[in-house]
Amino acid sequence: MQAMGAPPVLRDLVLVGGGHSHVTVLKQFAMRPMAGVRVTLITSQIHTPYSGMLPGFISGFYSFDDVHIDLARLARFAGARLVHAEARGLDTEARRVLLRDRPPLPYDVLSLNLGITPALSTVPGAAEHTTPVKPISGLVPRFEALLANAVAADAPLRVAVVGGGASGVELACALQCRLSRERQAVGFASQLTVALVSRGPILQGLTPYARRTFLPLLEERGVVLYESNGGVAEVQPGALVLADGQRVPFDECLWSTQASATGWLGDTGLPVDADGFLLVDECLRSAGGPPNVFAAGDVASCAAHPRPKAGVFAVRAGAPLAENLRRALAGEALQRWKPQATFLSLISAGDKYVVATKGWLGMQGGWLWSWKDRIDRSFMNKFGSDLDFEAMQQQQPAAQQQQLPQALAASLSAEELAVLAGAKMRCGGCGSKVGASSLARALRRLQQGEHGLEGDSVGLALEAAADAGVLLGLGQPDDAAVLEPPPAGHVTVHTVDFFRAMVTDPFVFGQIAANHALGDCFAMGATPTAALATAVVPFASPAVMEEDLHQMLAGALRTLRSARCALVGGHSSEGSELALGFSIYGSAPRDAILSKGGMQPGQALVLTKPIGTGTLLAAEMRGGGRGRWVEAAVGCMLRSSGPAVPVLRSHGATACTDVTGFGLLGHVVEMARASKVVVSLDAAAVPLLEGARECAAGGYLSSLHAENARAAAAVQGDAGACDAATLALLVDPQTAGGLLAAVPAGSAERCMADLRAAGFAHAAVVGSVMEPLQDATAPCLRQMLSRVMLRAGCLALRQGGALSRGIQVQTRCCAWTAAAQAPQPAFQRAAATAAAARSWQHRLRRCLASKAAAQDELEEGEEEDDDDDEGIDAVGNLRAPPEEEFEEFEDSIGPELSTGDVEWGEKALAVVQQLLADPAAAGGLQDIELFSFRAIPSSKRLDIRLDKMTDQYGSPSLDDVAEFSRAFNTAYEAALGEAAAGEIEVEVSSAGAERQVRVPGELQRFAELPMKVEYSLEEDKVDTKVLTFVEHEAASAVTRWRLADVRVNRSAAGKGRGLNKKQRESIVELPLAAVRRVNLHIDF
């Protein structure tokens, strides 16, 4: 017998949509969870935009993350399940939410907070030729494309905005502000025209002050206004035809008129108003519909208290909605809510100038922007930086012992009371199996096609079973599945995998678990034919357990059937959490098996997928990741390795494995040992999932990390010389990882092209197979430290023969390469990207900060390796480089162009400028500019720094650096001659993670990032603070900053928690002349 902890799930609260009301509901259920209630958020978008900050985002004053709430992070904080799917309807009788391309989800209480879209169908051509402003999630990528086109060619650009409400006016002003600024920055002189088209006077519904104020503001900003009676009559390709006969030409048109509700609401049978919006009563419950359906925000309409579709009402509805959802779940009487009659409207004019109205009152000015900015950021912080995951995790044990609310306990049925009583003690052995009726119903639903697969589901099941030669399976349940033997000449392949859920959506978890299990079969070169499942679901009511089991197996069935693998049986059991595993049965020709032991000297190592799932999932659990990072990782885990197998075979693969729990390094060691060869691994070439390096550098490591890190013992040399983040990723356990295969080196390039064509966009050559391994106990991975220069943004000052501050010294970057003495092409000697530079800075800083600790280690007999970083002695002191070496580094980080007054330097600069002027010649690189160029005659070295304008940090990727290096070397050899060019050492890198920022020119560009600011307000006294830029007032030559929420600014008493509201909102004013130097700051 086993005592259970938290009460079982008795009620399901399902929230459809991640709007402004539902984020408040999630926050309130996080702060005050309800025992026995499971919360599920269904959303088609992982990041939900805050409409109040959209104009600032369009104007360029906010980043993507500034204006979006991370729903994945918020749901994790609230302990809610996150289902990333599109709702397409409701079955109110069966109480189910219908989802696109997957099984429906049941609910006990339902709340709708969906987005709305402009009514395009009322105007001919609008749907075909315009972009709707709502949902905002669709506007963001279209605007980014518009922005790219605006600076791509110096040609006239015409943009039209249709809609004279507050959102249309703000959007037109923001577009005019941003597009004109961006085009001026690149020197474009051609005309930009932004037109605003309104049906009658603009800003109807607001006080007349708003229109009177904006008419001159629009004219001043160059926005052309059309106030046409009847509005737009037709939209033709490239032109709006107005009702009064006028034509408004456009290259891009954004539609911001009165919005309409989601189309499927009208098919649900729920009462709706004349415009299709869901009718609700004063309790936000469906008016005249089922009593367990609620709605708030733009999708809802209250006849008792009609209000305009404004975000303020959705925000204010969040708290009363949360309270009434609690009451509905507990069977209590609901509370009425009356929204305020008037509201504060803050309408931005594009350039940090705001017009405010409330009722009859109106005002305007730049100071209102600062006020609006504080209001908006304060709201966003509630669902972002203010979420204290550490405190929440500390409260979880107490929350699990929470008793059912008295009202909920009193409303339970006899069956639910029996479940509650039975939850106190559960049996082991066969007594822990899922009940026969729940299991039978779940399996019956799978066989009947209730799993979200399109097409003839039963036909697919029979076809897969026939392919597998299934004689007895799910269709005819028995004590065991019975299969035909494989064809003559084939052997059987068996594998098994099992693990706990790593995502909260059971359907997606089922897909991942099945895909992971299939990976072993694919790695052997075998064809999977049948699978047995082992499923564990938490104890709950029979209906809940049935649904969890069905969702999980439905997801698995989708993956299995796509691989033409039949699910033929399995076992189910109760447990503390969801878990799922599969035993896979497959077959392959006897002479075509791919094993780990088939690597041969001279082959290349190919990896089909990026790595980083372990650190990303660990960060997600602790609130340290971003929703889009995790969603991309989930997409990678769902990608089947099956299509890669025939590609690898066609290019002569002789060995293969799938990269999973032991991490890339561990699996390489397995292959090297089995093949008895020495392997060289190039860490810089290993593809990474987005956000993986940030999460690893932030210390978000899998619980298996420490065990996996022991694989570093197989590395020849000092694996610790590799920066901590890179080493962590090399041993990061992967779920449903890619295939690692050995192919002939001559076929590697063609193999990469074919893999990418097959959908493996991140496939890469990550190493090579060297000579045979002579001693089975010797290290089988060879390491070489490629000598590169890392100038990551700090200036080294030499005083009294020593470097007094900064880490601008010659260091080494980890590269797992072919042979220590072999010459390398220049592009292989390229400096690491900004992320690698940042990691090395962190490592060197730790050396500087821990002299005493290092000395203690030496006294205990732990000596430093002789190959440790140049410039650092055994106790972490920075040694001064030779005089001539220091001269090369001094001021090297700053943006400059220096040819060294030598011909080879001048020709090199000309080649760089030619490549940047012609992206096609540079391998198609886009948005790359030259940050600095230095030819250093004393060492015959070129130092080329690149700046990527579209990257948050200005950092080109490793692929960008490598591509540019290849193009440069080819062009440079042609210009200078192969022999002469071969004598020049070329180093290409980014401007650095802690790059110098031009003042004041680049302050606005990096305004969202923390910056290390050196300033002097008194003679001979220099101070340093880490700040974020707010604004530069040109007239008074004053810069304004806020304290950055980074570790160096957090007090010890705060135990590492973020800054408080007073600290965040305090303004630091610095005269421009007092600012001596600004660098980006990386928070470790």
C-alpha cells in the first residue's frame, strides 16, 4: 500500500485563449491554487502580445519580449497544463473543446478569452490584399517583413492603414516614425507615404479633444488622412477604392477596423449578439447558455453593460472572472461585476508623445509617454519578472497537502467521494493497474478513430497491422501479441525506452515518447513494425484516468502510424505522474545493420539534429527559459529520424547511434570505444537549439548532467579547458535526439545537402574519425585548443606592468579538432561567436574572483594543467603580455578601420567592403555590417569584426562567421595571390558579447539590454554602473537610464531576487559629456 499526497483531480478548468483576462486568472490560481482542480490553458500562441505596447513595438521602443507575455512560463508558474493547439469548436453537451488535428479535451468549467479579427468579409478584396491587425500575433511577422523591405531598396514606399479608431491612429503614427527613421539611417532619400483611411472622422467615441489634438499631429508627422464617408468600398491589388471615388495606392495595407468574433462561436449553440460575440451576463457567464461556460475580453458582449472592445476592460475582468470560476467549480453562488463607465485612453503619437483622454478630460505631452511606459511595464512585470519560481517551488510541498475547499467537497457526487476516499491509500502489484473499464474505453476510442488523425483512422490501423504481420493485437485483445516472423534474410531488432513526462500536454508527451523509442530502431538501420506500450497515469476519477490515458496513447499512435508501426498491446498502471514507454519490434536485412562499432578512420561524423533539449527543459521547469525556445525544442523532439536513415545509407554510412540520455559526448565515446578508434569532435560545429547556450550558461542543467559529465574522462587532454556552457551542452541528455553517423569524408558535403533537403535543416559535420585506438583504456577523444583571439568587449589597461582591469588577453577557445599540428584553413581559425566569447569571459572572471579558492586547491595538491589559458597563472592572476602584444590589443574592441599602412591590409579591406556590398558574393549573408577592421603588420594578422543588425546583441551566428570567412578567403587569395594570402592569419568574429556601444548613436539600438556605463561626474573620478538606456534628450545633451535588473545590482539581502519596483523605476540622469564608455553587459 502507498499513501498518496495531493488530492486527485476531481474538476477540470479549461481556459481557451491566452488573452488579458486569462493571464490574470492563471496568476491568481498560481497564488491561490484550488485542491482537486486541474487548470489547462489551450492557446494557439505561446507568446501573447499586450495590445497597449504594440505601438511602441512598431515604433522600435520595445523588443518582442517587452510586449509579449510568455504563456508557457506563466502556465508553468501556475501549475497549469499548456496545450499549444487551435480550438475549432465546442461540444457543450459532451463538455469538450474541439481542437484542430488532435483529440478534443473535456472540461467541467470552461472560460473563453479568444482574440478577434477585423471584419474583412464586408469589403470586397480586403481579405485577399490586406493584413489584419488582429490577432496581433499575425501582425508581428508581417511587420518585420515590411521593415526588411523598407530598407532593402531605395524606392518609394506607400503604406496604408484602414481604421480611424485609436488603434488605427496609433499604428499609422508608429509606422511613420519607425519606417522613416530606419530609411534615413541607411541613407534612403525616396519618398515614404503613410496614409490613414477612416470611415468618417477619426477617434469617434472619444472626447472631441482627441480628434482636435491628433489632426495637427498627423499633419506634422506626415501622415496623409482620408476621412471618407462610407470608408473603403473595395480593395484592389495595390489600391484602396473609397466610397467617395478616391483611390489610395499602397504597397502594404494594414486593416484595423471594427473586429469580428471567431467564426466557430456561431456553431456552438451558445447565445451570441448581432456581431457574433458571445453574450454573457453580469457574472461573465454565458447568458442563456450552459452555466459552466464563461467568457471575457473582446470575445464577450454583456447586454447589461455594453462597453467598447478595449484592452482595459479585458484586464479589469480578469479578477472577477477568476473569482467566479472558483465559485462555479465549487458550486457556489456567483458574484456580479460591473465594469467602469469611463476609462483612461493613452494614445501614442509614434515618437514618445502621448495624448490622454478620460471622459471629458484631455491632455498631451512627452511626459505622458513616461507615465504610460511605467504603467505598461508594471503590468507586464506581473506576468514576467515578478514571477518568483523559487518561492513557488518552496510552497509546493504545502500546496500538495492542501485540503479540498469546503464548498467543493460538499458538491462532490457519490462516485467522486469514493475516489477521494480511495486516494488516501493505493495498492501495489496488480492492484495498481488502471481499471478495466477505463482502459477498455480508452482503447475503444483509439480504435474508433478518436485521436485527431485525419482520414480513415481505422483503415490506417489495419494497414499498419497488416504491414507488421500482426496476427493478434489490439483488434483482438489476448494475453500477448502474436506477430509473423520477418522475411527471409532479415533479423529482428528489439528496443525499449521509458520515461516520465517532460511536458504537461499528454498528447504531445505521447508523441515524443513514441518518437524517442523509435529512434533506437532507426539508429540500427531497421524498420519498426510493432510496439508495446507501458503507460502510467496518476490516480483520479475513472473518467479523468481514461482521458489522460487516451490523450497520451493518441499522441503516441500518431507518431507510430506515421512510421507505419502498429501498436499491438501494452500495460497500464497508476503512479504519481504521467510516464510512458515503448518496446519496439523491427527488422532489417542481416547485412544492413548499422551499429555503433562500424566507424572507420578517415570518415566524417554527421549529426542530424541540434542539441540542447535537456538544458532547455530544465530551464523551463525553473522559469529560466522562454516559451518559444521550449516550443522549438518540442518541435525538434517531434521530428522523426526515420527519413534520415535512407539518406545516410545512400552516402555510405557504416556506423550510427541516436543521441539521447548520455549526451553527444557520451554517445561519441560509446561509438569510439566500440569501433576502437580515436575520434575528433569539433565543439564549435555542433548545432544548438535556440536558447540552449543561454540556459546552460545560466546554470540550468539536467539532473543527469553530473553523471554524464564523467564522459569527459575519455578526452585526451584537459576537457575543463572547454568553457563551462559548451561542456555542459556536450554532455546534455537529449530526448528524441538526432542520429550520429559516420560517413566517408568525401560524401559528407553531399550528405549534408540531402539531409537538409529531407527536412533536417540543422544537420552538420561535427567531427572526424582518426587513427585506430591502440589501447582500449586510453582516451578516445582528441582535443586541441585552437588559438584564437577573444576580444569580447573589455579593454585591458596596463599599469605598472600588469593588467589592472578587464580580460582583454590572449586566450584559447575549445575546439575538438583533427590533429594538433595540422595546418588549418583560415575560416577554421575564425574566432568564436559572441556567445562563446561571453562564456570565456565568465570563466576568466571566475579565475580573477577566486584567487584564494584556487590557492587552497593548489595546497590540496590539485594542480593546473600546463595548457591552461595563456595570461593566467596557477592562482588566477592575469599576467601582463609582452609589450608588442599589448599594443595589438589596446583599444582593439572599439569600432575602427585600420589597414596598418600595408598593401595586404588595404586589399583585405577592399575585399571585405566588396563582400558586404554584395551579399550574394558573401554566401547570401543578410544584414551583416563591418564593426571594425584591423591589419596588424607586426604579426601579419587580420582582425575582422562583423555586426549583425537584426540580432539582439549584434552578433552574427557561427554559420554567418564561417560563411563570411570562406567567401573572404576565396576572394582574398584571388586579390593577393594564394601564396601571399597564405602568410596572413585571418580572424573573423563578432563585435563581442560585451561589445562597445557607440554613444549616442547605438544607445537606442541596444536599449533593451543591460549596459556597463563608465562615467565621470567629478574630475579624476570614474564610476561604473550597469544600467538600461531610457532616452537621450538631444536639446539638453542629457541621457537617462534605469538600474538594470542584473545580479551585480541585486542586494545580498534580496537573495538573488529581482529589483523591487522602486529600484526598477528610479531614473539615473547623466550628462552626455560625462559618459566615457559604454559596453553591453552579460549577466552571469
